[in-house]
Amino acid sequence: MHSLEAQLLSAWPLERWQDLGLLVAVSGGPDSVALLRALRAVAPAARLIVGHFDHRLRGPESDADRQFVVDLARRMGLPVELGAGEPAAVAAGKDGIEAAARAERYAFLQGAAERAGARYVVTGHTADDQVETVLHRIIRGTGIAGLAGMPRVRPLSAATTLIRPLLACRRVEVLAYLEFLGQSFRLDSTNCEFGFTRNRLRHQLLPELERNYNPGVAEALLRLSRLAGDAQEIVDRSVAALADRVAAPPPAGAGSRAIAIQCGPLADQPRHLVRELLVHVWRKQGWPEQSMGLAEWDRLAGLCAELETPASAPPAVQMFPGGVRAERSGAILHLGAP
């Protein structure tokens, strides 16, 4: 057994795969092609479905990628789910296009998995992707959860879970595996365009850090990610227990997109834990998080921390991104969205 296949097995026990469909996201690039070949090698009885999403951003090159994936799936005897998106507006900027494309891709993968009855969506993200993600978040500004990087497993919906079983594998191992198999793959020409922040991190900043600051910077960032993930697990457990105590169902007539938080029990909690509680509640309600930075979360936490106001005082009302309305009334913070 090849070492990459062994790492895949250790990341995801084989017995859990046999009766559950797996939608494998395959772009045609080396990571996803290696993932597909390795999955077939270690779990020959698993029901694999190939999912390919064409962003239609690269013209004939995208068409060739799609045909490559279709041909590969056909040779392996696997069904294919194909999707295509609308090119994102250039005015959004290259990083904006990348974010929009990612959202479109995951929406397609989730829908395709549910249509195909697949329990898991499997992607080929590697340790190198994790390094770039953590470094990008450090530069933009992030907290402990952001430093943890991409989780190996996260729910996409009630029926579907995303898993990244190659997250501990380096890209050099992926390429060595493909060479061992004699398996070809496609290369995305936009991965060399420096208009994208991630490409500048990959081709400029990381090599500069390795040459002039720390030859082991990638391993250092991965170690930081693991430590942050361990710390965040402890925080998450505390937050879940706290949410059970203070987050109440919406009052009658408030609608399903509302929640009431009892502020009294939060008075002696660390500010960081209160912010994390609010992130937890916000995420559970499905409200948009993109425009919620530290300043917004801290402002919301401040509403929880304020002393109880007299019943005769006017309620404190503030608006937050996504149209979420926060109203402090007495010892209760009401959150609601249209």
C-alpha cells in the first residue's frame, strides 16, 4: 500500500465507508485526482460519485478540465454529477470572484450529494492548503478559531457532511503518488496569476519566509493550527454548555429567525467566551457572518454585558450585518432577522 493511501486510511476508518455514498469533488487538478484514485484503492466497495463544477471562468481550459474528469470517471466506472456556474462580476475583484466561486461550488456539491443520496462530500484539500489558509487569516486578522484553519470534518446540511481526509498530506506526497500511478492531471493556469491573494501567498510570501526567516515555516503554521484547534475544542464545549443555559427558543409570534439570550448568567463569564457564544448562536440561526468582524462581535457582547436596565427605560436596539436586530430589554437580549 502506498504511503498516501495509508494516510487516507488512518484519517478515515474504512468500515464507515462501505454503506455510505461518497461524492468526491474532482476538479481535474492533482489533489482531487489523487484523492479519487486513493479512495478507489482503499475502499473498492464504497459507492463513489464524482462531482465536477465548472465555474466557466477560463473558457476552453474549463471545458478541457470537465472532459478530463468525465473521461477519468468513465475509465473508473464511476457516475458523474456535473454543474456549472455563472462567471462572477469582474467588479468584485479577483479575491471576490474566488469567494463567490467557492460558495457556488459548495452549494453545487451539497445539492449533488443530496440528490445522489451521498452521506459525505469529500475534497482533496492538503496540508499545503491549510498552511496558506492559516497564513491568509493571520494577515487579514483572526481569532483562535481562524488560526485552527480548515476543519477535517464539518456539516454542510442535516444530511451531508464535508470531509477533507488528505489534510495531513503534503502536496509533494500527492505528486509522488500520481507519479507512482502514472496518472495524469490538469493544471489550472489561474493558480499562477498574482492578482489572487492566495497565489501571492503561495508563490511569493511563503518562499520568502522560508528563505529568509524560517525554513520550517510551513510546519510551524501547521503546528499553530493544531494547537489552536485543540484550544478551540475546549472553548466549543464550554460554549455549547453555556448556550443550553442561556439561549431560549423564540417567544410566541417572534418567528423562527429569532432567539432570546438571558444575560444574567453571562455577567461573570470572560468576554471572549461571550463572543464565542454569540458566534455559536448566530451560526446556528444561519445568519450571514462575512461582515461580522471582531468589532461587531464585541459590540454585540457589550449588549450582553450591560447592567440590567429598569423596566421603564427604553430598550437598547442596534442593527448588525445581514439585517440582524439586537434589542436589550431588561436582562434579555433579543436577536432577530427578517
